[in-house]
Amino acid sequence: MKTVFLFPGQGSQYVGMGKDLYEAYPAVQNLYDRSEEILGFPLKKISFEGPEEDLKQTRYTQPALYVHSMAVFQLLKEKRIMPDAAAGHSLGEYSAFAAAGAFSFEEGLQIVKIRGEQMQQ
């Protein structure tokens, strides 16, 4: 049997996403903390607390979804659950590329940050 990971695109975000993972797993804490350094804005506050109007802004939505997807991917990888293939819808394609090893988490985050900012404009 083959395993495929399908990563979501913009529109699947919700206030509070990732908070449970952040509180439970040091690896996820590290991922979110590194992300804030790269992004230069309070990703955790926007993702975990909102307000929803902020999270819906494309410049925040796209990095938030990417980091959340990569956090879940990281936890699955730690359990040795790896995909035979990965795909994504729109923004989710970038998570799929990172999961496939096409670029690092950090490189993908930088790309998604620029993408979100440009789409916001």
C-alpha cells in the first residue's frame, strides 16, 4: 500500500491551529520559534490567538498554514511515517515540495513569506 500526503491550501486556516501541537511537542515548539525569527512577525500569536481578521490576511495565512503543515509532517516523520508521494492544493504545493526534500523548511518558509506578501498586495 502506498502513502500519500496531501497538504491544504489557503482557506483551511483557523484560529488556534497548531496550538495543541506546540504545547505538546518540543520539535513543534522549535519549528514555530524558528519561524518567527525568519518571518519577523508573531506567528504564534496570530495562529494561536487571532484575531481571525489577522489570520485571514494572506501575508499571515500562507506562512501560518505552511508552518502548521510542516509541524504535522515533522511529527509523522518522527514516527517514521513517510509518504511515497506528496501533493498540495495551491499553497499546499510548497509544503509538498518541502516534504519531498526539494528545499529545506527554512527555504520554503522564505518563499511562502514572499508569496503571501505579494498576493496580499
